Amino acid sequence: MTELAHPNSLARNIDELMDVASNNNDMMHGVVRGIVEAMNGLYKEGPLKKKERVMEKAEGDYEGNFLKVIDIVRSSAVFHAL
């Protein structure tokens, strides 16, 4: 299985990663919302993952590598039929 991670150049620390997520939040939701709604789905924007949870996940799941936490911008989609 391929492990996903942000590129090393994206952020030097978790604060920078959180800033990148916050700065790109609206754009990400716009892109994903467009895809979901084009497929007749219902889209719901979620809150950004909290910094404390990102740190916890990085430590517990990725040996401290915060760049492997790729679900900071969150949402959900519901499809009644595909």
C-alpha cells in the first residue's frame, strides 16, 4: 500500500501545516463540493481538524511525521445512488 504524505516543502512544522490548511480550506471545499454536487450528492463542509488532534495523530500513527496527516481539511458527502 502506498503511504500518502504532503511534500516536505509544504511546511517545516505543524504550525505552518495548519496555516496551509487554513489558507486552502475554502479552495478545497469548492473543488470537492463541485465534484460531489456534479454527481448529485449532498456536500457538507466540516471544521478543520484541531492542531492538538493533528499532533496526536502524527505521534500515534506516523512516528511524529506531521506531513502524513492528510485529513486536516474535512468534509462529508452523501450519495443516494451511484
